[in-house]
Amino acid sequence: DTGVSQNPRHKITKRGQNVTFRCDPISEHNRLYWYRQTLGQGPEFLTYFQNEAQLEKSRLLSDRFSAERPKGSFSTLEIQRTEQGDSAMYLCASSSRTVSTDTQYFGPGTRLTVL
Amino acid sequence: AQSVTQLGSHVSVSEGALVLLRCNYSSSVPPYLFWYVQYPNQGLQLLLKYTSAATLVKGINGFEAEFKKSETSFHLTKPSAHMSDAAEYFCAVSPPPVFGPGTRLSVLP
């Protein structure tokens, strides 16, 4: 069990550029979540996958955001035409859904700075 | 929609004193409840979780939390604070996953 990994750990980009983040979940976990966290706030849910199916998307996820999990393993989160308001920590978490619990294990996050 | 409130964005205690971090939730169905801790520049780490078994839940590092349905609360406690407990603490409810705004715990020598 190597834990959830995210790459890159930091990303600095100019406004209007596209960025893509990657998340590798714990290998046996079938659920994968994306969150956004800004300074002084708790994580805000963006979307989640069960295997390769994207089951829920928050209204926070504008049309500029897209997430994929093509083979039910790693996932990517792409932000197109970045804006300064997109600057945040993007967190990924994974879980193994059982009948009684849905404990999520978090990665270290990708910090995005949009200049 | 579910929501989570954490009373006090910043709590300070002396080393060795009781730690009490408050969490209240709103949910139309019995939820799963969690406490996570986030140390500076690190990811969130699960402290403990409530999943409709025992109402008093014990977690790591000496923390525990009690689920009180009548009060819709899930407060986090630790009998004796240690300097290493200084961190940000988040209460969360699921499903769907909703996190509170967090409480920053400072431990004074």
C-alpha cells in the first residue's frame, strides 16, 4: 500500500493556459474523488468516480473543468483557460466502498497558482 | 443538502489541557461522520470515523469523538493536549462528502 499519489505537487501557470493534474489511487480502491481546498477552508467536493464511471459532479465544477478515469485506475483533472480564481490546492482521495463505510484516503495535493 | 459547522475557527489550549473541538451536522439520513487532521504542508489524515456502530469512537493519537444524534453533534476530544497535536482539524459527513471549514488547534507550552 503506497498511498494516494498526486503529480505534480506544485504548478504555476499563466492565466488562460490549460493545466492537467494526475492522481494515482490506492491500487485496490474503486472510488476516486477530487476536491478543491482554498486557504482557511475545508475541502470542497468536485467530483467522484466509481471505477471508470463519473457518478457525481458538483455545481462548483464549471465547464472549464473536466475529469477522467479511463481505465478505472489513475485519474486526471484538467482545467482549461485557467483563471486566477482557480488558484487552490487540488486534492485527490480514494476509497473502497463497502456496505458500512466509505473512508477516504487523501493524497498530498497539487497546489495550483495562476498568475 | 448536508452541511457541517465547526464552532471556532481557532482553538488554543495549554499543553496537558483538555482538547474539545466542536462539530455539528445537518443530514436527513443517518450519516457517516469523520474527523481528519491536516498538518502543515501535508495531506489530510483520518483520525476516526463513526459508521453507526458504537456512539463513542476512539481514534489515533488518543483522540475520541461521541456521536449524539439528538444534538446532531460529533465533537472531538483528547484528555491531554500535546505540542504535536497542533494542526488543522476537519469534521466531515458522508454521503455525499461534505467537510466543515476546519478548526486550527494551537497548543501552548
